[in-house]
Amino acid sequence: MGKKRNRLQVIYDILNVIREKSGRIKPTHILYKSNLSYQMMEDYLDELKLKQFIVEQKTKTGKTYIITDKGIKYIQEYSTINNFMDAFGLG
Amino acid sequence: METIYVMPNWFFGADIILELLFAILTLAIALYAFKIYRLSDQRELKFFGISFSFFSLSYLFWAANNLFLLSVLGNESRELSLKDIGFYNHIGIYLYLGALILGVVTLFYTTLKTESKRIYLLLVILTATTFLFSLNKATSLYTVLAIFFLFIFAHYFRECRKTTNKLTRRNTLAMGLLFLGSIAFIYAPSYYVNYVIVHLLHGIAYALLISSLINVINKHGQKKK
């Protein structure tokens, strides 16, 4: 089993899953790909919506999550964010 | 005892330059923390940035106090004391100590990883009370701040043991030096050599912190190329 993921890594993984699916994904796919419990995934998605990394869209077939520009920027700058937080004991 | 600290005459001038330099370095760390906060929305980064902004402000007020409010004690030393200056000049000292308290408490609060604003408020009020109602104001306050720095150092030490990152080790050492500096400051109202030691320890600590920051920025630059 690999090293326990920190919050930053989990956020990165969720956003990356959405981006790899052309920026739009259903929650069941996130659950499958992100390796989280349902409750934890819901908590993370609420946080990501609040921070405007993703937006939720309700369709006839259920909910869809779309990554925003801010979410894409997070993925691009993830290593810098992680380096800074790790170095300064904030991770 | 209303003496905040005593310092040797020969160090006057050099200390002000160092304090201004520390103000710039801490501001640089704060600004970069805010930049990373804008990208990630992680609240720890916001509080870390706020804490270093307060440190920067406290160094600015410290330098201003040294420039305008010191009393000469014979040929050897000068002191910053509440008793020798007018009431309005007390404001300068309160601003310096207020910013220092907020900086240390905010940094400690960041390491707690709690979202309770009441805990933050309680810590600020308790620390400020120590200064306002103590007969031996400076020593009491510096002792409380040293205890905060001990807990901050302990946090960094734990983080350091969890990772192999060299920068975390470097910053843990920096926090250790800031802790030692806060111990030295406890005796700064009585021994002027401690005032010099504090500046020396802070100088090494900020050199370590800023070298870590430069390392992070360089890695960021290399990634962009």
C-alpha cells in the first residue's frame, strides 16, 4: 500500500480525474477513480465547489462536475503549492 | 520594571538596518504565501501569510522605536523603556509588541490546524493580558512568546520527522533558532548582549527561511521552462 495521501494530493487527484474526462464527469466516476469513501468524496466535492475549483451541473441523468479555470490552474501549479506547503510545515 | 530591552551603544544603527532587512524578508515570505494561497485556497497559507505580515510590521515598528524612542544609559548602553517616554510614545511600543503578539499567535494557530476563531481570539487576549497587567511586562510577555515558539518548533520537528524534504529540515532549524532567540529575549531587559544574540539568531533563521523560499521559487521557474 502506498504512502497516505495528504489533502492537497487528494484534491489534485480529483481535479485530475475530471480533467482527464474532458473536464466533465459524473460523481460515480470520481468515486471509482479517486479511491475515496462516498462520504469523503462528497466532503471534498463540497469543498471544491466552495473554492470554485469545480462547478456542479444538474442534468436529467443526474449530477455532473465540471472543472473550472481555477481548478486547471491548481493542477498546473500543484507541485509549487505542494513544495511550499511541505517546506514550511503546512502540509 | 518597565524596560523593554537594553542594547549596547556600538550596536546602534546596525540593529535598525537588520530590523529593516528582517521586515523585508518576512514580507517576502508573506507575499509568496498569499500568492500560493490564491492558487490553492488552503486556509493554512492565508494564516501563515498573515502571521509573517505581522512579523514584518513588528520589525518595522521595532526599527522606528529604536530610531526615535531609545534612552541613552551612559557610555555603554541604551534602553527602550515605558517610563522615560511620553504617553503618546507608548503607542509605538504597543504597536511593536501588538504586531509581535499577533504574528506569533497567528503562526501558532496555523500549526494547530483548527478552524475555531474563538481559540485564536482567546490566545490573543491571554497573551495581550500578560503584557498589559504584569508588573514585569517585557519579561512576562517574552516568556509567553517563548512558550509559543517552543510549540511552533515542536510542530515543525514533528513535520520534519514525517518527510525527507531538505527544506522542511532547514525551516525546522530556522524555527528552532527563532525559539532560542525568544529565550534570549527574556533576558534582554537586563543583559544587553542578549539583544545582539537575538539579532544574530533571527538573522540566521531568516537566511534559512528565505533560502528555502528561493529554492521553492527556483523549482517553480524550472518547471515553467
